[in-house]
Amino acid sequence: MVGPSRANWVIYVSLLAALMLSALPLPEAMQWWRPEWVPLVLLYWIVALPTRVGLGTAWVLGILLDVLEGSLLGLNALALTVVAYVMLLVYQRVRMFSWLQQWLFVFALVALYQLIVHWVKGTFGTTSLSLMFLMPALVSAVLWPALFMLLRGVRRGFNVL
Amino acid sequence: MTQPSLGITTIKPIFIKDSDVGLRMLVLAVISLLLIFTDYKFREMDVLRSGLTTLVSPIQYVVDVPPRMMEWLNRTTADYHVLLEENEELRGQSLVLQRKLQKMTALTAENIRLRELLNSVEKVDEVVTLAQVIGVDPDPFSHELVVNKGSNEGVRVGQPLLDASGVMGQVISNSRFSSRVLLLTDSRHAIPVQINRNGVRAIAVGTGLTGELQLLHLPDTADIVEGDLLISSGLGGRFPYGYPVATVGEVRHDPGQPFANVKVHPNAQLTRSRQVLLLTSREQPSVKQELNEVLEQAPSDSVNENSAEAL
């Protein structure tokens, strides 16, 4: 299919922006408050266009994030794929969710992402035992409605269907 | 509507097949796990990683633009008097350093003469490359930096990184245009040190906390007090001898523990330095040659790898 509605670049640019935001240096005290941009933007596109953004996108994105963060190659790829899978199973229900339900769901998904990353890191190296790693999930969930509206606006503005 | 009706249209799929998704998820997850395992176990993956890092290094450079803009803005809008003051201060500092340098020449000459008397190897001076920090690891659990010099400028894995006041860490991977540096405070890092005052040796390992290292296996009777300067001991061959590493902050003797509990603070400004130095040390020839001869006779070639990994 061809036409203005297949503006793939909008998706790619938003994902690239998420990658950049996740690599942005933050002051020491702010480190725990960084939202997980990449899972958030990925989740949005899966809810909006599950036929076009899916597991493959999640995996490639994960590899790029791994390289950018210098973590074990495949770590973020694994976590993002699993999260994308869960979202793909229930995206139709998520579209019907109220904001509160979306909050909780996004919190759970990002927490799952963090947990997988944490598990793998714990298995193949050392990480601290504190539960602080769940903090970004909370921040991400709080940010979700704003990001959802923003990306929906962008999607409709560029007529990406 | 004016839209012409087409005879055959491909219907845009609205739903995706569930069984398909599950299988693909499984395949991708298995591939990821295999990748993680290979990356963890084998060094060959470094080539792939370095290639991919070169691919994403534009992102790192772009991300560094806002801080650099701020810096530029600060510089261009700085007050004339402030600049004048700073200039004066720097002049003073330079004078003090020059005075020290005058002494240094004499001391270096004396040092070489004494070494000759002792028949020991002559120290070779290290060469430094200036680099700039362009990125910080977003993960709070790992203490890593990205600097803007890569294999194109001759940066190698294992090279020490310094700032104006001490050792910062070492290069752990590089791409063409950037390198990743593991800081002293990362819990995966350890550096052999010695107390400048009396030469007692120890190993300073990172704790994962910013601004704190721990000395491992230091006996309770060791002569160490608060405020002692720790310098790199040069053992292990990765960090050259004599660079300041940390200052002793707290020494605790617990009768129930076999070793003293010593906390030290790194001298380098790990979270603030932007201008850093990459050190290229020319190895001391005789030791290296001896080692090479031994290695050539030994059947296995993994000795070098292991010693590098142990650090």
C-alpha cells in the first residue's frame, strides 16, 4: 500500500527521540527519576498501530539501547520483546481502559521491563539489591497520559494510520 | 463521497494472529538470551559491539549538544570582570605549578641517577591524549562514561583515564569515534594502590556508591590513618605507578572482623570532570620482553587475556 498514511518516518523519529532522551545525561540526584522513554514510546505505537509496530521493532530497538547503554547485548532486547508481547496480547482492551487502568497497566509493564533487566543483570554480574529500580516505572506511569496525548497528536497530525 | 470504488482492495488487517505473535516472541527471546550469553562468555562479540557502537555514536554526539550549548552560552555571556578574575587566578596557579616544575627537573634527574645506581629499570614518561566526556551511563547502577576519542585516535581497551586530580577509571570498550570508560566507583572495578606515606599495598574496589571505594583485605595492624593519600602502585600493569587515586576517609577496626574496614574517597572528580586525559603508557621494556619470552614458550596463549580480565 502506498500513500501519505504510511509515514513510517514519524514512528522512527519518535523512537529515535526516545533513544536520545534515554541517553541524555542527568544530574546525580535525578538519575532515579528518569522515565523509561523507550518502552513508553514503543508501548504507545503498539497500542496505536499493532500491525506495524511489534516484536521485530521492539527487538531491534532493544539492541540499539543495549549498545547505547553499553549493557550486555540482548538484555534490553529481551525485556522489550517480552513487554511488547504482553502489550500485543491485550492492546484491544488497553484502548478501552480508563486513565487509572492505563496508569496501573503501564506501571506493571514498565516494572516488568525493569525486573527482567534487573534479573539478567543480577545473573550475569552484580547489581544492588535495593527496590529503587522500580522508581522509573512509577515516573513512567505518571507520564503516560501526557505522552499518549502528545504522540496521538503527532500521529494524527502526520496522518499515520 | 467522490472516492472511486475499487474492484479489489486489500483489506488492512486490524487484528493480528495471536499464535503467530507467541511463536515470534519465543524465537526473539531465545535469540536475545543466546546473545546475552555469548556476550557474557566470549570476547569475540566485542567486534560486533564496537561496530554497532559506531553506528549509534551519532546519537551520543547529538545528546551531548544541549550541555555543550549551555557551556558555550555561559562562556559567551560571561562577565568581563569574572573572566579577568579567572584569568588572574589561572595565572597564579600556573606560576605555582611552574615553580614545582623547576624543582621537578632536578628531582627527575636525581631519580634517574639513583635508579642507575640501583641498576633498576628507567621509568618512561607517559603520553596523554586530551578527551572530552560526551555521555554518562543512564543506569544508576553502573558508573560509566563515554568519551569522544575512539579507535580512530588510537584509544585501546584498558587505557587508564585521568583528570586533573587523579585516576578516574579505564577504557572497557571502544568504537571508531567514542570509548566507554568504567569508573573507579563501579562495583565491577578494582585498582591496585599503595599508601604514599609508607608503601603499604592494597586493592581499592568500587562500591557502586559515588565518591566511595573500599580497601580489601587490609590487616588490622596495617599502618593507615585518615587522610593518607593512595597512589596507583603499578602492579598488574594496567595503571602506571604514582598517580593519586584516593584519600583515606575512614578507618574502622572491628575486633570481630579479620580485616580493617577502610573507606576511601577518590581524588578525581568522577561526576564533574568534563576534560579528561587518556594515558598511553609505554610499557617498561625488560619486564615486557621477559613476559613475552615466557609466553612464547608456554603452549596456551590465554595467559595475557586472563590477566587482563582479572583486573
